[in-house]
Amino acid sequence: AAAEASSETNKQQTLIVLITDGQHNSGPSPLRTAEILGSQGSRFYCISLGDRSPAADLAVVNIEHPDTVFRRDTVRGVMVVRDRMPTGSPYLASVRYQDKVVWQQPMTTQQSTERRIAFEFPIEELITETQAGLDSDVRFNALPMTFEVSVSPTGGETDTTNNMQEMRLAAITQQYKALILDGRSRWETRYIRNAFERDQQWKINAILAGSGTDQQALPRGRGDGQFPDSREALFEYDQIIVGDISADLFSEQELRWITEFAEVRGGGIIFIDGQRQRLRGFTATAAGALLPVEWLNQPITGPPTALTLTSKGETTSALALSTDPQQNTQFWKELPPPHTITAVRALPDAEILVNAVVNDQQMPAIVTRRYGAGRILYLAFDETWRWRYKAADTWHQRLWNQLAQYVMPRPFAVSDDYSAIDAGSVSYDAGSVVDLRVRLLDLNGRPTATAIADALLWKDGQIVSTINLTADAEVPGLYRGRTDQLAEGTYEVSLRAAGYNDSALKARSQFVVRPEESGEMVQTSSNDALLRQMADSTGGAFLREEQLAVLPELLSPWSSGRVIESETALWQSYWWFAPILLLLTLEWILRKRAGLL
């Protein structure tokens, strides 16, 4: 009976012979897998290959860097170097752009597992030089730039192909521009202006005009402190902030420009109401259609006691002052409410983001709507500056930066007179799908929503995919598409549209799909500790490669089969001898006929 039980156990036992260096670089822990299989009756016999000591090598294993930088920025990053060379060997860490060294630093090896080397360099001159060689009819808002981050080879390295990695980033070539208009010097306007001016990515033009200011009339021109004197000059801005200013200061033509700034240009406009309610005067003008609210005649009898996010506001990233949604909702309730608020009603096509609680009733405080290709935001109060109390710019500057990004058109990477293309990031992982965004303008520079357009995906000079573009129902002139999963390589995106010839649509966007990263060469020594744990946890055995000869002996107790060897002489078997003799005879006949004998 014991023999039968032992035999049954042997039949159920599974033996796994694993021959490997033991290094694990992808997926769940192999030790956990071994433990699960061990509980099911499997045993691991692990054979370790390779040297126990890592190979001498110097490699760039990672680069920490920003994805985007602005023209006047200094690029700051960190190269992570794996240093397994003997101590004291000199080498050079460097960053190159095309054929130019933009940063370098002499170093010596330290035989350290991981070393972090910080680098920094200005980028403005590199952007200027790159733009000089580009087509003047094509405008790059996000210029893709590729740098080589490397360490020089040293004697005795096992592998020098890992001494360099590419660093890709998008250089924003132009500053964002904002026009601030107000009819008096308010704390709100002052602090908003200061918040933007402290940020290098912004260029601010602030104008105070009207009764109660030093300028009774609106100054016009192309300089700072002047309202743009042409539609084209106004369209150079990304957003307009309109404060408590009188509509009478603007001509009908200028009011139409402001309307078209949102409708056609796709710019963002923020209206900040005040106690004098001068914005109400815009309702009877050419710019009245922009406003997402209508004013109520009854006054508000009490001060607001709290601000609350609506369901739409809770999902709007521009209002996120905390990463946790519940905490963010509570945070808005705890913000100091404004002392006064303008009584308005949101129009049917507008969305309320924030309400003010007044006498236990909800009053619109922040309202938004789409207008043409642009977005409008209306604030019924002008006291966000109070949120700087004991917090300085922590919440105030963050909120206004987020509101600006919310209403502004997201910049396209590249554009020409009639089209603009954006492919998102400058680099993607292998297997990614890429969302494409395209803008089309007609001959008059207005967005066209009825075009039939395709995006052409190029690789190595050949079209590899044609992507049908779908018009965005909310934004006139905007089209969207999505690629299939992409293999590694460098890609370009161009545009083809009915009614446009190829010479008109010159814009091309570029991005790179990175190859799949393999950790195969990161650890070059054998991981004997892991293999020993896998063997011990399953009741198996651990061997080094030089001990491989003892493996059959270890496995023999678990073998239930028999090996039978037999030898048969071909000339003693009629069934083997006759066919072979027939084949040889047939070969002789064929050779005879061919004259080969």
C-alpha cells in the first residue's frame, strides 16, 4: 500500500528545470509564481548561469527632464548613470544638440550602482538657430527638439552602446499673450496682473481707461498699455480679461473684433464683474452675444455665506485646488466667500461651475459657455484676491493659471495660413495610439466645419496610414482623429482636405514612438539569491552551471519511466534490406540513362 501511495505521488509530481541567470525585469515576482506552483505540487530545480559579479560597464539608464520648455527657459534635468567601472577612470558627461555640445562636465568613475548627474543649459539660441532653417510659411508653436545625453566610453567597458540616450522635448517658441481691460484700479485686476507677470511664459498688456482713471479715452496702438489698432493685432493675443469697464469706450468695430476673437480666433475671454456692473452695458452692443448670463433687476439682500461647486464644476480641472475630488469640493466651501456678488441668471446654453450661497439660495458665481471656436468665462464677483490672505500665491496664482488654460485655445504644434496640426506629445511608448487635432480655415481665415479631411501618417518617407478626421461638434473648424497602435519609429503627420491643394497645406507635425524598453542588460550578474529562494520554497534544488552534471541524479527518484535500448543490423532484416537495395538499384538506372556512368 505504501509503495502504491509513493507511486501515485510520483505521478502527480511536476518537476521544473529552470536554466537562467535569475534576473527579473518584467511582470510579477517569479518567487510568488514559484510559491503558487509549489503549493500545487511542482518543484523547481534552478540552474544559475553567468558570473556572480556584474560586468564592468558605464551606462546612461534614465533621463529626468521636462517635456516642454519655453523659449527663455533654462533646461534643467538629471542623467542617471549606472557606474560599474573600477574607481578613478575619467570620463565626460555631455549633452549635445545636433553637432553642438550644449553642456559637458568631466567625471571620474566611482563604481556606484546609480549616480545622478544634474545638467542645465539655455535653449533660446538653439531655438533661434533651428527656426532659421525651417520653412518661413510654417509656424512652429511647439518645436520638437532631440538631444543626445551621453557619457564617453572608458577602457574595459563590456558594452558601449548603452552610453547614450536621446532626450526629446517640445520648445514653446512663443509666450502666451493676455490683454487685461478694466475701468478702474481694482485689487482683483492688480493681483491677476501680478500673478501672470511673474510667470515667464506670459506677456501681459494691461489697460485702465474710463472715468476715475488717468485715461478718459481708450488708448490705441501696438504698444503696451494700448488697445490693438487692428483685428490682426488683437488676434495675436490668447486671452482677454474684461473687467468693470464701460462698453462706451469701444467702437462698434472694436466690439466686433472682440466677438470674432472668440468666435473665429478661438480665443478665451474672461469677464470679471464688479460693484458698478459696467459689464451689463455690453449686452446692447455687438459683443453682447458673448456674455453667458443675463442681469436680474432685483438686488441681492444679503452677503454670500459660501461658495459651492456644481456637479460640472467638480469635474472641471480648472477649479481643482486639491488632487482629491472630495477634498476639493470641501475646500471650495471653506474659501472666504465674496462680500458682494452680482445678481445674474445663466443663459440656457451656459453652464454654472460655481454657485454662491445667499440667504440659503444658490446664485451663479462662475459661469461658462462655448462661443464659436472660443470659450467664455464669467465671474459675478471680483474678490479672489482675498484668497491670498496668509497663503500668498498658493491658491490665487494657481487658480488663475488654471482658468487661463481652461478658456485659452490649446496651442497647435505647427500651423500655416490655412491649417494647424497637433499630435500631442513629442514621443510615445511603443504600442500607443495617438490622438490628432487639426484646425482648418477657409480663404477668409474663418473656421470651416464642413470640410472632408484626412490626416496622412508618414514613416521613412512613405504614407503608412490614412486617418479619417471627424469635425468637432462643439468647436467649428476643429477636427479629430486617432491612429492605430504604432510600432517604434519617427512619424510625421500631414493634412489632405477637399478643396485645398498640397501647396496650401504645408504644416507637418512630428513625433517619435520609442522602442520597447528591455531590462535584459541592466543587471549582468546572476541572481543566485532569487533562484535559491525559488528552489527552497518548492522543495527543489539550486545548482550552479558547473554543477549541472549532478542534475540527473537529483531527478532520478522522480522518474517512473524506463529507457530501453536496442540495435538492429540492417542486413539482418528483410524489411529494411529490400527497400534500401531497391533505392540503390533505381539510382544506378537513373545515372546510367543520364550518362553519368
